[in-house]
Amino acid sequence: MIEIQTPRLTLRSYTSDDLDLIAGLYADAEVTASTKLGQLSRAQSEDNLNAYLSTWSKFGFGVCAAFDRVSGEYVGESGLFERESQGDLALRYIIAKEFWGKGLAFEAAHAVIDHAFRAMDIDRVLAFVEGPNKASHHIARKLGFTEEGSMQIAKCMLYRYALSADAWSRRQ
């Protein structure tokens, strides 16, 4: 199990025991409104958790559960997931709404990306952001991602961002 510490968070690999945490996060329609997944049932959340565990097994890294370092409260998740059709790794972060507006998504994503580029032999990470999600566009740019294009998916535009290991190391 991996554990990453930031000034305010502890991120650790998900385990099969975390279904209640992830199902609660994904059941919140407001939290998942700007995610490609949308609101998920418990069974769908379990499928997603199993996909995360598979990524951990394959790459030795994946999506992490994020906890407040002081209180131990589950605040959400951040990590990398494999885009099955392309084999790329993409950034994911979802923060519970009671923790919005505190910079935790940026902090978690920064720690995940830094660890991934240092510990894994990957050349780049992708990020996908729905058009209306201004906060996530801001986070992607602040992390150093550059926009590569967009595509219409269902009812909104999905923007594709990329960050290379070289660009990341130049920023650090």
C-alpha cells in the first residue's frame, strides 16, 4: 500500500474495504455533476473501485483515497486511472462538497502527479475536464497541463489536457 503525505492530506491506495467511502462520494449528485461518471449506484461504485484496484495491480499506482491529516475524515480521491481504449493514464480527483474551496483538489492532484512522475516510468499524464467546470480547468492549468483539444460528449464539451514528465520536472 502506498501512502503520500501533503501538508493537509494523507493519500493512500484504495482497498476493497473502502466501498462505503467511495459509494458515498459517488452517490452525491452535486459532487459528481462535473465528472464523466456522473452519479453512481453502490453496484456501479463497486465496479469503479474494482477498476481502480486493477490499475493498482497493473501499474503499482492508481486512484488514492484522500483523508484530512488532522481529523482523518475522508475528503475524496485523487490519482491516475487507465483509459482502457487508449492505454493512457489520466488524472482524476473528486472532492466531497464539504471540502470544496479549500485548495484540496489541487494539493491532492499535485502530490499524485509528483509521485507518479518520480516513481513510474511514464512520459505524460492526461486530464479531461468538462466545459462548465471552471475550477477544474483552473487546476489543470495551474498544475502545468496544456490543452490539446476538445470533443463533444453527450450534452457538453470535454477538454483534453496533457502534461509531460519533462514539463513537470522543469516546473519543480
